[in-house]
Amino acid sequence: MKNRAAKLSVVTVVLAVSGCIDSKNTIDAAALLEERCGNCHSTAIPKNARKSKRAWEETVTRMIAKGARLSPEEKKALVRHLAKIYRH
């Protein structure tokens, strides 16, 4: 099992380095929005908002302070997603 996991990691790194996959896009930000944000409130709230990237950054930072559980990488992916889809 360890050998299989090691091989998978090597394949992932090779694909990322070769440009076949983008390591920034391995996080499903749309799923994060549904799963993490939807734990505390309706996802209709952010989906109906229109904000700049900076405003989304401030909002996500505020939500993390209130208890939202996001890693730094997840936060970046979520802010990028929100700013792209729900932009001002």
C-alpha cells in the first residue's frame, strides 16, 4: 500500500511539472463553497453577492475568524473561485 501511494505521488508530481495538470487547480473550490460555507449558512448568500477579489478575500478571512475551516491553499482557491464566478 505504501508503495502504491508513493507511485501515485510521483505520477502527480510528474504530471504537474510537465504541465498536464495544474497544481493550483487540484482543489475543487466549488465543492469547498458547498461543503464548508454551507455548514453555517445557505450558499445562496455568497452566490447572490458580487464582490471584487479583495472584497472576497476580506469576506473569507472574516468567515475563517468565525470558525470556517480552510487551509491556506483552500482559502486561495476559494477566493479565486468566488472572484471569478461572483465578481463585481
